[in-house]
Amino acid sequence: MAARSLRSIETRKKKARRAIPRAKSTRIQGNTAGARKRLKKAAGLARGKAKA
């Protein structure tokens, strides 16, 4: 049996069409120490760029 049958592809396309268009997240969030540190640094850099 094929992993992606024609029927499953069809269903996937229908679901994609029904999905509400939402803005893509600009950066990947996270809740670990490393991720939070990265986000904090990115936020700081963004603030610096906004000021300049």
C-alpha cells in the first residue's frame, strides 16, 4: 500500500483549502533556557535596529 494514496492527498488538499490563513510566526519560540536566551538576544538586537 502506498504511503500517500490519491485519496489522502485529496483530503490533505481539501483541509489546506479550509484552513484559516494566519500570519506565519516570525521566529520559533521555545521555553528552554537556551531558547529563551536566544529569543532575548534576538529581541535586543531587534530593539537596537528599531532605534537606529
